[in-house]
Amino acid sequence: MHCNQQTIRALDDGRRERNTIETLEILGKKYNIDEIIPLKTSDICVAQWVRLKCKYGCKMYGTSWCCPPETPPSDKTRGLLKEYEKALLLCGSTTNSHFHRDNQKKRLVQMNGWKGAATLERQLFLAGYYKAFALVPERCPLCKVCTYPHDCKFPMERRPSVESCSIDIFQTLRNIGKDFRIEKDVNAKYSYYSIILME
């Protein structure tokens, strides 16, 4: 009987990917990651208006190593996505009544989401997905005050956020048929999203 090695490899790769995602889902619970959705990078929407919101709607613009203009503009992000075929959408949820404030309590909640994405990126790397790279939720919470433009205190750990790379997370969710809502009550549980570029 003749075996098609390419077919066998594809089946093995599919099984390996499912097993890896199941492991990540277990680990992700620690970081309030409720769901991990595999997606094609062609489903990720990059839009210039997202960076415009950073520049004209956030005081972090030009003050952080993980925010514009230090992060890739839309054309560079589109180019980066062409180097990947698969990604993982990490869907988390949390409560943070300090969401609209700039204080230590807000930062501690943000840190959990950031650590989740960074930890799962590391696990993917160890599982053989050497190109794995996380785009974290919200802004970088590593330091109370960013050292920008001086040397970053955590150059190995810093990662850009989804939005800082001009990714329209809402259209991306629509592209894969995932429902979302924008929470109006600051005391309610809300969803946050990060993306890990996989391979």
C-alpha cells in the first residue's frame, strides 16, 4: 500500500495544532482568556483610522515604546501579516472599574491580559511555532511610567498592542462571525482581545 507522506504530514500538523491550542486554552484560563479562536491572517483587518484614534484620542501617543509612532504603521502591519498564514485570537474578559482612569489599579488588571498573551506566545514558541509573536490587549502596563524615549526597562518582554498596529479588532471579529458588544457600564465585565501571529 502506497502512503502519501504529504497527507500524513498534514494530518499530523492538524492534530499537533489542535493539541497545542487545547494546552493553550487550559493555560489561558489563568489569565481570564475564555476562548482561543484560530483564524487566517487574511481575516485580520488593518485600517488607517485605528492609528488616527491613537494619535488624536490617546495621551499615550508618542510617549511609549509600545504605542505609535514606535509601532508599525498600517502598511508595515499589512506586510507583516503577509509573512504569516495563521493566527490565534485570544478572547478574554474581566472587570475593571478603573478602565477610564490612569492609575495603578487599572494597570494591575491590564497586566494580567498582557501576561496572558505573552505567556501563550512563549508556549507556542516552545511547541515549535518559532515565528509566534503576540499583539497584546490595550497599552503596555510593564512600567508605571514609560522610560520613552530612553532605553526600555523590559526590551525582551515589550509587545505592541493590537490597536497600535492599526488592527481593526471589531471588523476582524465580524470577518470571522464573532459577536461582540461595546460595554457602556464601567463596572460590568467587558471583553478584550489579543492576537498571536502563529505561522
